[in-house]
Amino acid sequence: MKMANSAVSLQELGISDLRAGRAVIGALVFEVRGPEGSAKAAALAEKLAGLFAEREDVRVSARVQFLPPRPLQCFKCLEMGYVRHGCTTPENRTGACYR
Ligand SMILES: [Zn+2]
């Protein structure tokens, strides 16, 4: 990966938020977030594939995964399906978050 770090410029690809992790099978997984993340991930995969073209032990692939939309949740009572603006519940659980 050191070779990839020096050969691929994330800035050039417009990638500012890259997260790295490991899959269960041990593969390196990079997550490109944000707008146009799929195009940026594809560009990164193309660069990496070119970089590791000679290596038979390295395989590069890109996959796009969209997260499901987040459901509405009231941040006052924490019930689902509506937001604080329309909340008529007397419970106030705003202090229940542990962040
Ligand atoms: Zn509420």
C-alpha cells in the first residue's frame, strides 16, 4: 500500500474523505463518501488497477452501495415518523442522547 500511497494522489481525484478498513476475508476496503463518491471510487479503482496490473496476487474492484434513506425521527421525544416541529408528545427526551 505504500507504493499506492505515493503513486495515487487523492487530491487529484477529488477525494477528501477516504476511509480504509478490512473485509472479513482480509481484503483492504476503501470507502469513498460524499457527492460523486461512486465516480471518484471508480477513478480510484482504475488508478489502483493500473498500478497493480503486474501483480497477480492483487485484485482491484469497485462497488457502489447506496445507504437507505434515513427515516424521520423526532429529536424531542425520539419517536419515529415525524419531526420535532410536529411533535405533540409531552415526553422530552432531548437529554437522553449520550453524545
Ligand atoms: Zn416528538
